[in-house]
Amino acid sequence: MEALDEDVGWRVNVAALPETRGRLTSDAPLAPLVWFKSGGSAQWLFEPKDSADLAEFLAAIPADMPVMPLGLGSNLIVRDGGVRGVVVRLGKPFATVERLDEITLRCGGGASGILVSSSARDAGIGGLEFLRSIPGTVGGFVRMNGGAYGRETADILLSCDVVMRDGERRTFAAEQLSYSYRHSELPDGAIVTMATFRGYPKDPQAVQAEMDRITAEREAAQPLRSKTGGSTFKNPPGEKAWALVDAAGCRGLRKGDAQVSEKHCNFLLNLGNATSADIEALGEEVREKVKAQSGITLEWEIRRVGEAQ
């Protein structure tokens, strides 16, 4: 059995792949792991045991073998032809939160926003409540400067530990990431395994009240119980993406089983059996209509990865 990518020219026998202490699966379906519930398989899915396991694996595989990290799969379209190379998923060993002092938490790259914000509440730490509203993991927050409700990762991050594509383990201070809106200068191929966040002292009941407020607002405004990828397009400077989509007449627009949400039209939905091609094509149609109506070119916030079928 071989893994082959003709475009980049690497060929790997299973026997040549390094031994790991984690789990390595070939031809692993990704649709169950992403929120849209669509898309193809990963040529290899690697779930490392710990940071050392990840570093050793990346150092041992061919340098031209593609590697892609996967969090909760919320802000992601996996194309129907699947993903070549290795998809790295940080599971339970990385879903950790440790209190360092009165206002600081050290969080694993696989920890969810719900886990981090709840841990902050229990520790009497404020300023991290907004993470409750982001359907992702610490690794994604750090790379994409995830944010909501007037706060973003740049406001709370002190530093992050990463494993580079060549297996080198490094630590970056927040200032080194040159954060901007939904963007960082974290090097390509770096996988975030740990991040240190700092908030401020706050009564746990007040933290919970703020989290409840955020949850209620999201429930009222967003299609949270649907198969969706979260916010589809970035907000252009001075504009709201949803308002531009609405003004272009795209609320409820469909392509097959893919639909622009009628509840919040910066969300795309899989109504049942939409392919990733349907979802991505719908997004591109929305972009064209917004451009024609307003002259503004929307940028994708959802990542689109893999090969078309």
C-alpha cells in the first residue's frame, strides 16, 4: 500500500512511515469531523499522543509531504476529493487547561473555547468569556486571531508553543505574531500545541452572567443547530458581511442542498446532502452578487482545503 501525490512527487510506503505513540489512519473520512458534514478523506490522519510524538513524526516524514492541522472542523470546507498528505488532529491529550496564577491559564492546542472559558470562570478570571462563542480550538484561535463580541485572541495571548513542519519545537511571544483582523504571522506549517492566556480578576458569577449573555445572543441570531461552518466571510473595513450579503439579495439563496441561512446570512448551511462543491460554489456566487451590488469583494473567512473531486 502506498500514498502518492503526483503533483509534488513524494511516495511513501506504509512501512516507511515512522512509528508513533499516537494513532495513524489511512484514507480517513473527514466529513464526520467537520461541521458541514461534507467532503472527502484524509490520505493520512495522525492523532499524536503528545507534543514530542508530533515533533518526532513531522521530523521523520518526507519534507515535501503536505501537513494540515484540524481542530473542531467548524471554520472549514474540506473539498470532495479529500486532502493529500497528513491531517493532524490534536485530540484529548491536547484538550487541557492549567491555571498558572490568579489571572493566567496555560491551554492545550486542542482545548475548545467552551473548556477554556469555563475554566477561566472557575478560576475567577475575566476577559476570556468571548471564547465561549467561538466554535473552535486554541490552535485555531491563535493562528486566525479568533474573536467575537469586541474581543480577540490578540487581547489575551501571552505566548504559544508550536511544532514546526520540520519537527522543531518553538515558542512565540504574542508580539511576534503581528496580529491583525483574523490573521497572524505564525509561520506556515506551524502547529500550535499550547497557548498561555491572561485575563483579569473577576467574580465567577459575573463571568458566568457574561457567558450566558453571549450564548443567548448567539442562539437568537445564528443557526447554531444546523450543519454550518460559522461565519463565512470576513467583515470588510467599516462594513458587516451579513448586511452586504443581505443587500445583494442572497438571504435564503440555494445551490442544491447548500443554502445561505435565512437567520444569519453570513452563514452557509448544508440542508442535508450538499457536497462541499455545492457549498463552495454557493459562497462564490454570493461573492459575485455582493461585488456586483456594492463593489466590495468579500474575503472568505472559512478555510477551503483539499482537492476537487
